[in-house]
Amino acid sequence: MHAATLTSPRLQRVLRLLKDGQPHTTRDIVRRAHVMAVNACVAELRQHGAVIDCEARIVNGSRRFYYTMLEGPKDA
């Protein structure tokens, strides 16, 4: 995978949101960081050394994915 640089506005928006260390749903990230491919953004941040947990939970009968950044990227 060729990850974008951490100066990418797209990755910066996702990083800014996840920096709080709280779980965020895919939908929350899409809406608040204005990105569509959340899993790709997370994979790119991981390429830069970020530790991001992804947990699937059943909420009201639907599966939702929650992303939590445990450690920021090493390049930042």
C-alpha cells in the first residue's frame, strides 16, 4: 500500500478526530472528517505507525464498527 503523507488534508481530518482516544463509528468519521473510505484512511494512518483499534459491536440489531486510536502516528 502507498500511504499518503501525514500532511494530507484528508488524513489530518481523520487524525484530528481520532486524537481524542474515544471510539468513533464509521458513520461519525464520515460525517465529521468528511471522508468516505474510512477503512483506507485508518490503514494509511497505521502505515505511519498509528495504533488504531477496530471493534465491531451490535447496536439495535445492526453491526457497527468503532475505531479508537490508542497511539498516534510516529511521524506526527
